[in-house]
Amino acid sequence: MKKLRWTTHADLAIKITPTVDRTEYLDHMTFKRVAPPMFTEIFGPIIGLKEEWLEQGATPEELDFSAFPFRTAAKGQVRVNTGLLGGYPEEILEETDEYRIQRDMYGRRMKLFKGVATLPLPLDYPVQNMDDWRRIKHWFEYSEERFTPGWEDHARRLLQNGRVVCVRIPGGFDLPRQLMGEEALCMAYYDQPELIHDILDTVGDMAAKVLDRVSATVQVDVLYVHEDMAGKSGSLVGPKQIEEYIKPYYRRIWTMLAERGARLFDMDSDGDMNSVIPIFLDAGINCLHPMEPAANMDIVEVRRRYGTKLAFYGGIDKHVLRRSQEEILAELEYKIPPLVASGGCVFALDHRIPNGTPLANYRFYVQKAREIMDRCYRELQND
């Protein structure tokens, strides 16, 4: 196997220079105005792609993506913690040439396959029942330690510098999944409902208290939540479970922030979310990414169905970049024109750029996407 030069998440980080100011971005994503089209790369390359591109003649600027003319806003996180605070000491338990097993902060044994992935997979989980949860519950309760010293000044500087001010909460599905695993969590909705309610009530109490203080001090623009709760065949939980467990948690936080001027509640979930979009709209979500076409998330159809109720970013099929330039062009001509006209969209690939994507095709994709966006916006201005 060829030795890789770029093997970690940090190695794969990309450099994008923001050129859109905060107000323009927020107005565009909440359908207050149709701004010039926005275009970005959300995640960057998958492990191994940079080595492929280097062999194909990529410049250093192409490898870190600073060479490409993206157009998006600068965002900044308020320096507070609404997730796990404390946890187990992290330690390496076993390491070979092929993999590494380590203990993470949750107490899970995590296995990372080297040269294949940058994220390890859990081998076990800390919570199976209420007693297990009670032993670690204090990691998710309120504490003054959740506020990084100087957080207020940093948050005010974000606003002064025209950055979109973001806060986050743990996922109503994702956090219990991290603690229990997907199968055990889905069973617990029926077998241990009081456990799931207590987890989300605890986190909700803490997050509400933290973000109440934050939003009373500085203007918050975006509430972000990571869920990753779906695959190609659909969501791992249905509207009934979302209504009972997740919606009250979301609504508690979002109602407070929205009343104080927050404008976007942005969910990150891969997979086919079509069956649960309506209930998440009821829960307050008004922005979704990354909109994977391979999982039936067609941004043209989603916009037709939900109109200005849902903004999104992503949506361009990453797999089409490994096909012909004619197919790339067809993808762009289908997706870009109707969404330039409606706003509420930042065009981007729907996830990490897969191995086997020719550098020439990526260059073509960026060039043609910009040409089509510019053409469509000029036509819109001339109407």
C-alpha cells in the first residue's frame, strides 16, 4: 500500500477565504433577498485524494483549496461548551501498522484503521441503562467551566469582523447514539423511554442555561446541531420518536434564540431525510446540509416541495465528478439555475470528495459552476 502524506482530519483541512458579509449571508439564507450565488466546499477531500492530485500536477494552492474561487461567508463559534465536559482520560490501548485502538473521552474503545479513515469506530459504549447514565450524567450538567475565559470579548469581535455568530447543541439523536450505539438507542425508545428523556432533559437544561447567558450578551445568528441520523434507505428514527423525544429539546433552545434574533437553525445529517423533514420543520429546523443526491436528496425537488421554509447547502453530487465532463455539466445545469432564482442555497458538493476524482474534473466542475451561476444571476438581474 502506498504511504500517505496526509492522514488526519487536520491534514485534510481546506482553506477558503470568505468574501460574503454576515448580513448578506443571513438575508440570502432566510430568503430576504437573492444575493449573488454562493459556492463553497463543505468538507474537502477524503483520505488519499491529495496524493492522487499531487501525482496529477496539483499546485500547493489546489491541494489546500485556496486556489479555487469560492464565495461564502465567514463563520465563528462562540467559545462555550454545550456537550461533554470532563470524561475519561484518552489513551492508546493497542497499536499496529494497520490500526490503533484507543479509549476516548466517553470511555469507549475506538478503532481507527490507518490509511483508510480519519475517524475511528466505536467497539463498545458506556451507557446501557439508567444506572450507567447516572454515573456520567454530571459530565452533561451546567458548570461555569463551560465558558472559556474571554468568551464575551471573542463573541463581540466576531460581530465586529462581520462573521456569522454560531452556537451549537448536542444532537437529540446523535448524543444518545454516542453514549449507547444506534441499535441500543433505537430499542431504548421503546424499552427505556425514561432513560432517553432524562438524557435530553439534562442536556436541554444545561444548554438552555448556557445559551440564555450567551444570547443575552451577544447576537447569535445560527444554532447548529449535528445528527447524521439517516442512510440511503431513510432516517433511523421516525416522526413519532422525533415528536416525543427530539422536538421538545430542539424547541426549548430554538424558541429562546429565535426570539432574540437568531435566524438559522442548521442541521447536519447525511442520508435520506425526506420522511422526517416535515417534523423537523415543526421542531424549528430551517436549514439542512449536506443534501446527498445518492440518498434521494434532490435539492431541486426539496425546494419545490418546501419553498422558503428550508434553506440548505451542498446538494451537488460528489460522485458525478468521477464521470464525464458532460455528466458534470448536466448535473450543474439541472441544479444551479432554479436555485439561483430562489436563493436560500449555498452550492457545494454533498460530502467529501471521493478518491478517483480526477483533478481535471474538479477544475472543470469549479469553472463551470461559477460560469453557470454568473450567467443565471445576470439573467435574473436583467428580467
